[in-house]
Amino acid sequence: MAAHDQSNGDSKLANGETTYFATNPRPASLDEHISSLAPFIADHVRKHSRVALVTSGGTTVPLENQTVRFIDNFSAGTRGATSAEYFLENGYAVIFLHRQFSLLPYSRHFSHSTNCFLDYMTTSSTGEVVIDGEYQAQMASVLQKYERAKREKMLLLLPFTSVNEYLWHLREIAMLMRPLGANGLFYLAAAVSDFFIPAERMVEHKIQSSEDFAHANHGTTSSTAQEERSPAAHMDGAKLVIDLDPVPKFLKQLVDVWSPKSMIVSFKLETDPSILAEKSRYALKKYSHDLVIGNMLNTRKHEVLFVSAAGGDQWIRVPTARRSKSVTAATMSEVRQATEMPLEIESLIVPEVARLHSEIISNGRSR
Ligand code: 9Z3
């Protein structure tokens, strides 16, 4: 089932972008996800709420159709899960499109941490399992916010794993969000692979590493011999050779075709500080969207660069004394100075994004 108009302006698009959805399989989970997305969005259209699609976590690139091995992109999901909480605090409804088993809003405070969830609990004198006194206040505060988001139907969680699942969901959600008009916001924090194996070049079964079983390594599952291209991952003697195709650039489609009235925010991740600003400006110019948030792998938890057509370049930084001690780039003297309660950088990023969104809603914009 396609929940959108197929006359989606494909004529404007480059070749890889037009063929992608015709040649890569629609995920089995999509229809079920649409059945919860459609009423969620309709409810918020009726209420004139602002709705943020927050993407979060890394996308995998499977090497085999029945996947045993895959390539992954770095991301724990901290940026997305934390930002989702601040969007909710700022009055947004949130669609949280996340890598399965990555961090989630609210539960992130108690999972994937140094503590196991059982460490937050204890047994009372009557044998009941209760929250340990040390964690009562923090857990009560998080629980109240979580219950409110659920009660008021403000948060929808949708998982993906592979880059193909991510792209199909992004397109479908973008088209479903069109009726929100300028109240829609895309906050694309997921770490999306730039390379992938197209379905037509994917082998069906686990690649056999032993030369004694090389006969079990067949070609692709492509339907006709004529169509068949060499498998993207294959054994060459004892070596595994992987030959990836570029992922078509979907940000252009999102901006121009799928959801042109929404505010669109992308993230740019770099490791070399000398190119961050230039690459962020390049992305903004290339895709003509509203905002690029540049961040460095090592400093992403305490500084980001906002690059927008309206506001130029602007660094947002957590003051040294409020930085979390776990930031890898912090020096020992910075760590010693961090005496006040740590401040999450998303508590600074999200209100600024919401402010820019308000400007777009009231003044409109010309892309
Ligand atoms: C980011 O830059 C995110 O902020 C992080 C968050 C992945 C660094 P964590 O989840 O990390 O807190 O551990 N996302 C990168 C988004 C991305 O892949 N952007 C593409 C690109 O840079 C274009 S949309 O080319």
C-alpha cells in the first residue's frame, strides 16, 4: 500500500534517486508503522500542533540478504533521544524514527549506562521490589514526563535497522507530514550511511569464508541473467572484497518534493575540525534547506555549529563548568572545573531550533 501520491516530481531527480524505490524492497514493517503514523499525524493536524520527526542512531548496510554480517555507522542515539525530550518540553509532538535498540527518550537515563537496570532497584523489608532511595527523585521526575508524553499522545516510536528501511520510512513519513504544512519539522540526527549494497547486487546467503565451501557462494538473487551484476560482497581467495554503491542524496528530494513546507534541519558529522564549517555551508547551499548543525565526533557533546541562510554561522557551546565529565575531549583541568550540574547541549540546541521554526512559521521563507 502506498499512502501517498506517486506523482511526486520524480522528473526533477537524478537517475539513482528515481530508481532507488523501484529497485530496493519496501520494508515489511512499513505498513504497520503507517497505521500508527496516520492517526498520530491527523490528530496533531487537527490540534495545529508542531510535529518534529527526530531521526536517531546509525543505519546498517547488510552484506547478505539473510543478514549475518553488516557495516554500521557510528551513533549511540544520544543526540536524537535527548533532543526528542527537549522537543516535547518545547510543546512539539515527536515522531522518533530510531535505530532499533539504540537510546530512547526517557529510558535513556537508565539504560546503556554504567548501571544495569537492576542496580536502580532494591528489595524492601516485605520482599517487594522498589526503586532504590538514591534514585527515587530522578526517576520520579523522568517518569512523570514520560507518562505525560504517553497520556497526551505526543510521542510515537518507530524503529529501523538498515539504511534501506530508514530511507523508505523517511520518504513515507515526509509525505504523510505534508498536511502539517509549516508546523512540520525534520531534525535529521541519524547517522546515515553514504554507501550501500543495492538489492540487485546482494547475495542471499551468508558468505562462506572457507575456500572449501566456496561453491556455496552463489551470485545475486536478481531475477534475470541479463540484469545480474557481480555481487557487491564476495570472496577473492581468502579475502572478503566489498564494493559499495553511493546512497542517492535524498535530502534534495525531501526539501524539493516530499515535504517542501516543513522546516528541515540536517546534521553534519566530521572528525577534521578544519573542514566542519566549510562542509556544513556546502550542504546548506547544495540542498537549500533551513539549517545545518555541524558537529565534531570528539566534541559533539559540548559544542555545535549552526549554519543557516537566515542567521549565518553561530557556535552553541556548553560552558566549561557545566560540561559532562565523560566528554572525551575535555582536559583534566576542564573536568576539575565542572563542579555545577552537567548541562546537556540539546537543552540549548532545541530551543534555538524552535525559535528559528517560529520565525519560519510567522514570516515564511524563500528557499
Ligand atoms: C550527527 O552528526 C549526530 O549528531 C551524531 C550523534 C551521529 C554525531 P550520538 O547519537 O551521535 O549522540 O552518539 N549525525 C550525522 C547525520 C548524518 O549522517 N548526516 C549526513 C552527512 O553528514 C547528511 S544528512 O552527510
